[in-house]
Amino acid sequence: MLIGILQCGHAPDEVRAQHGDFDAMFAALFQGYDFTFQTWNVVDGEFPTTVDAADGWLISGSKHGAYEDHAFIPPLSDLIREIYASARPMVGICFGHQIIAQALGGHVEKFEGGWAIGRHDYSFNGHGSVTLNAWHQDQVTAPPPEAQVIGSSPFCQFAALLYGEKAFTVQPHPEFSNPVFDDYVKSRRSSPAYPAAVMQRADQLRHVPIQNSAIAADIAAFLKGEYRAEISS
């Protein structure tokens, strides 16, 4: 099964040197699921000519906000709506989670509660508590009407959304293994963009295990048309 990766940003140079770009991280996450991948760097203006170019689609994270004025966001939003109207399954991670919600009528904004960086616990349908690495300040604050919540936390109410058999989106980063996240922290520890207390917490929890394989299995099942979720009422 060919998965088209719509890459909406690039990993920091220090991280990319050790782990590759976001597409390489996704290939590592889904190793063993019999997927092949092709990447379109939409952040750089590279778009597929048709939604039929892949069997399923995955939209990556980004340093940009879905609501910001960037040249790639309007055509990406149009492409999202086109994929949604087709029979192709679509997955969104972090920025991908947000831009899919926004393109389909939801609302994304800079969360007044601040940054989520590092290990966070989420309640996922079918799994109970799941610990994943997060790195975001923006959140979906009003999902589209057709979206059903399948993952949440006290900090992030709409952490994972399911749109029937059409889209599966997740706010945290299952593709950020602990080694990847460690290098993210090293590359950004001194940046004034992030509150010192948030970075200190992230650093202190770097050795807490994560359950990214459980979410990877859910996403893989969704892309293959095999995912079944218990939806909370």
C-alpha cells in the first residue's frame, strides 16, 4: 500500500542529521506494516497532481500554524477536502491534525494554556491511558461536526479525532520516539520561544516510556480499512 506523505515542515537540522526528516520518522514508525511511501514537500510548494497518486495520505507536523498566512496552506486545504471527498483514507499528525480540522470547518487557535512539550498522558479509546511525546501550542478547540473524539487529556480536549472511515488525526507525535525527542530537546533547549519550566519538565521526563506502537497500530489499521473504534457518547 502506497502512503503519500504531505510534508508540511522539516525537522531541525540537528535532528534530521540523526534521524532523517519527518517522512523518515514515519517510515520507521510503520516498519513492518507493508507500507511504501512517497513524499511531497507541500511546505515547499510540491503537491501531487491527483488524489489517486497514493492509496492513502498522511499529513505531517509543522512549525507553522494552520491559521497563518503561508502560500502552501490554501492549496493544502483544498487538497484535504478533495481527499476527504474521495475513497482515500487520510491521517493527520499535530499540524496535520489541526489543518484537517480547520479545512473541514473546525477551529484551530493558539491555546491559552500554553505549550505541551514532552511526555503527556492521553485517554485513547480502546487503550486507556497512553503516554506520547507532544510538541505544540496550537490546538483544535472546536472540531468539525462530523469528527468524533477518540483521544483526549486534561490539557488537550480534542487530542485525537475520527471522521468515520475518511480521516484519523492525532495531536501528539507518535513518530517522535524517545531518541528523536531527546535530540529535539537538545536542539531547542536554549530557544527563548519555549518557557524554561516547560522545557525543564520535558527534560526531566525524557526517560518515561511511551506507547507509540499502540497508536501506530491504530493508524496502520485505519489506513488499511481495518480500524474499529469504540466511540464515547
